Amino acid sequence: MEPPTPDVLEWLQKVDVPTIVAVVVIGLLLRSCYRCLTKKNGKTMKAPGRNFRIPRKDFDDNPSAYFKGLRKK
């Protein structure tokens, strides 16, 4: 592996690297926790005729409305 070029070293000296690292780490943590933080309570099921999950309660409340909406598309 080659040593860093002088331009890279100068840039690293000018930039506040710990701040950049902290921002990147916090961003990655928030991104990875987003799903846990926004997760809705309740059971889910694979949506009939589609390739994703839906809340089971929404389907059980009115299955005929779900299939009518599915046929419209």
C-alpha cells in the first residue's frame, strides 16, 4: 500500500476529522435504528397478490375492500 499523497495529508490536517467521524457514526446508527424506532406494534402478513408485508388487522377488518383495491390496479 502506498503512503498517502501530500494533498491528502494537507486535507486531513485542515478538516476536523473527529467531527466528521462522529457525524458519520451517528448517521449510521440512526439509519440502522430507524426501522426499530418506527416499527408499528401488531402482527403482519404477506400481502396477497403483492410482494410486501401489511398489518394483519387492516386485512382482517375488511378483506373484500383489500381485494377490490388490488383489482383496480
